[in-house]
Amino acid sequence: MFSGKNILLGVTGGIAAYKTANLVRLFKKSGANIQVVMTPDAKEFVTPLTLSTLSGNPVHSVFSDDETGEWTNHVDLGLWADILVIAPATANTIGKMANGLCDNLLMATYLSAKCQVFVAPAMDLDMYKHQSTKKNLKELISNGNIIIDAKEGELASGLVGKGRMEEPENIIIQIENHLKEGLLLTGKKVLITAGPTYEQIDPVRFIGNNSSGKMGYELAEKAVKLGANVTLVSGPTNLISSKSIKLVDVRSAKQMYEAVHNHQETSDIIIMAAAVADYTPEFVNSEKIKKQDNSLQIKLKSTSDILASVGLIKKENQLLVGFALETNNEIENAKSKLEKKKLDFIVLNSLKNKGAGFGHETNQISIIDKYNKIEEYELKSKSDVASDIFNKIISLLK
């Protein structure tokens, strides 16, 4: 959910500020771009150097640096952020936020922000129970802020009760859950295959194809952004998926078959975008084959048809999507594959179309559904093609 998002973390002057080092690390690990704004008092509890090192960005604290004279534009910071998280939020800061007070860089940035704001209170028990704090929290909620409620436990004063800032791992989970609300694929489990398969000849050589896996990976990233829980079964590629995706690495068609069937039953949507080898050597040499003659014969056998096998056991409430890469009789061959493998729709691309198929950042597709309705699309980035495919999926789910 955080991959590529701009997250602004506001840190205020409470003992729980020490937890923000882990919070920054978790946001960074999830693929987010993160900047930190600290109140002057927050520096007493955690150093700017620590948070700067973990975030990979300078930490902001004052409007103007006395030494360099450099100005920090709070408006730019507020507009940059996709999400503003204030953690810990002390009683003092919560009071300022509720009443529009603006006496430091963080408060000026908060008042300039146009994004969703999450507030994680942290204070002592009596402060948290005070009527003014309760009133201020209600005011924040009425203004559209999301409160990540404090937890009960031992507090810095020695008292035991409510006031501990939520743990960083749970802050991440609560923000993720909120962002997923209202997304079109929230709660859906999506299984996607991507990349080629390599069929081993001997310990050195294999039979493969030119698939980069880019289309399948773009589909996986798009599914995550729509709120889905995504499992990506990938053949060998040089691509990196976001941390939100469950990646299952495989090499051969047999391994991909097994991985797909391990996840098929629990999946709501299955998209088979991998370029699976149709044949594999009947015998794999345990030693490297030495060059002896001018020719070499390798006996091949067909691999299991993964897409067809899933189509045979597809449940009524599952949606199955296949891909067809053709060089001739494109529409006829795709329709035949659609029917034989019991697909809900098939994505057709032709190697005859410039910029489509293997080895490109772009693709040009046609979508054919089980009613033989054909929708043709122009050449687009594979990211945009993934959006078109999921638009079709969502229309069928409705």
C-alpha cells in the first residue's frame, strides 16, 4: 500500500519519540518516500541524525537555518505528502491542531496539508483522561483526521493505564487498513503468474523464452493498489516486486504448476500472464553435455498445461484470465484458447504489432470475453495496460 507514496512523519516532544526510528524504517522498507518534520522539543528524545539516516532525507525542524539561511517551505512539504502521520502526538500538539495554532514548522505544515492525516497520541494517563484532551481529539476527528488510539500499559510516570503510543508495526497496519477501505479489490485474493520458465537440459543449459515478466509484475502492482492480497508466481526475471506482494519464485513449468495449484483454491481472481514452456527435455543430463558432433538431438515432452488444469477445477465464484501471444490467425487462435481453457476472458497481443510482446515497456492488447466480445486498445505502457485489464475484471465482478 505504501509503495511509491510520499509519507510525511511529524514527530513531537514525547518519550515515545524513540519509537519513530522503527516507524521510519518500516515505512522505508515498505517502499515509501519519507520525510520527517520534528518539533524543537522532539530533538530531546531522538536525534535528527538518526531519522535522517533511516529516511534517506534531511530532517526538517525550523523555518530557516541560522547557518545557511536556507528556507523550509511548509506549503511545499504539505502538498508533497500523500499521507501525514503525527506520531507521537502529545497533548500539547493535539491541542494546537484542534485549535489551529501555528507556532512551529510542523503545525504550519499540518495546516497546509491536503492529504489524509493520521494522529497517534502519546501522553501520561491523567493527561489522556483530561476533558480538554478528549474534546480536542473529538475536534480532530470531526475535521477528518484519523486517530490511531493509544494503548494501555506502563507509562513513563510509572502509572499503568491508557496513553502508550501504538507500536510502529500496528501503526503501519492500521494505516494500511484505512487506505484499503473503499478500494475496489479490498478483501480479494489475486493469483498472478509472470515471466518465463526455464527447462533444464543439463546443469549449464536450459530451454527458455524472451519473456521479461514485466506485464505480470505490473498486474501484481496494480492489484495491490486496488486493495487486493496478491500472490505472484514468477519464473526467472530481473524484476523486483513491492513488499506488499507475496512472491513465489519458480524456475520450471513443473514448479509453476505446483505453485499455482497450491494457491488456486483460495484465490478469487487468477491471471495467468506467464510465458510457460510448452515442452521440456524428456531427460535431464546430470553432467554438462560435451560438444562432439555437428548436431545434437534432444527429445522433448510436453509440459502440463497449467491454464487448462486451472480451468477444469475453477470454482463458480472464481474469475480466470489467460494470455495469448500470437503471430498469425490471432483472433481465431485466441478464441479457441478462451473456449478450451474455460476462461472468463483472454488478453491477446500479437508480435506483429510494433512495441508489443516481449522485451518492450509497452504493449498493445485486445480483450476477448467468453461472449466473444472484442475490445481493442491502443499501444500503451504496460502499467496502463494493467489498468485496462483490471478495469475489465472489476466490470465483471460488478
